[in-house]
Amino acid sequence: MGEQPKSVVFDVGHVLYDWDPRYLYQKLIAEPDALEDFLSQVVTREWHYQHDAGRAFAETSAERIALFPQHRALIEVYGPRWLETIGDPLPGMAELVQELADAQVPLFAITNFSAEFWAMFRPTAPLFDLFADILVSGAERLVKPDPAIYALAQARFGLGTGEALFIDDNPANVAAAEAAGWRAHRFIGETEAREALRTCGFPVSPASAAPGARR
């Protein structure tokens, strides 16, 4: 791992794009306490993560409706209106990806993401046209931090040990990548990501000189 990495592997949610079911349901549930109860008990993140592991929304929603029949209508819209759970790109990250691409740095992604929701989202996000390959957990039925997903990514992306810097916001995913022999950085924000990339020798501007830097 002494050599400088040559490629960058990004996570997607909470690194490149914001995501939160609240963005959808705050449009549908006006009363704040009712919204909190719904998100903490009915359409929870833990329930959603089944989709990242490969389960179909038709199955998971039927199970949820059986448990909460009074919320059938709200549960049913989660799939068709899923794109409304996606927020804005994280500040500065689209510019950072473009800067790496302009420098001809190979870009990849490993994302915990439902295959069916990814099929909805990908056409709306031309940023990923800059990526050589993207491994989607729901399609592979492997989720981070399972070591198997890093082994699959390394083989599929054609990366040797230490040849890529992996950027993810989840400490468990970062630790698993490091245990698999990857260079890894826990994402906090654009500034820290730029500094991690620069430390590894990637040709990106410091945060203060980055395109679109905030004054």
C-alpha cells in the first residue's frame, strides 16, 4: 500500500447526493409529530435497507401494509415517488468529480442502492456518465460492509491492492474497505475529501481554490 492510488471509488448516498425519505413524506404528512412517528415506525430506514440488499418494493411494501394497513396509501407511494427522496448533490462534490474526470482519473462507485430505484435514479444523474463502472448492491445482492462486495468491486474494476482511494461516509464501510486492503477516507465534506485526495497525489485543487469555492 505504499504506492499512490490511481483511481477513486465513491459511495453515492450522503457523499455525492443527499437522500432522506423525509423529503417525500413531509409533502404528504403535515403534522410534525405524525411525520416523525411515520418515519420512525412505518417507512423506516431499516425497512428501506432491505431494498439495498436486493428485495423488491412489491414484496416489502406488501409486508409493511399488512403491519400498518391504516397507512396503505402512504406506503404505496414510496416506490412510484421514490425519486422525491433524493435531495441535492452534496456541496462541491459534482465539481470535484468533474475535476478528477478532467484529469483522466478513473472513477468508480460502490453504492448500497436498490436495483429498481437505481434504474429510476440513474437517468436523472448525468454525473455518473463520468464513471467507468458502478457496483449497485441491490443488483449484486451484496451490501457494504460485507467484505465480499469489496472483493467483487476490486475484481470487476480491475484494481490491485491499494490502487484506489475509497470515499464513504459510513465508518463501518470505511473500516471494511481498509480491512480488505483499500486506501479509504471517511467522508465529512468536500474540503476534507479534497485534502485526502491531494494527500494521495491526485491532481485536484485545494478547497480554497476549487471551482465554485464558497467565499
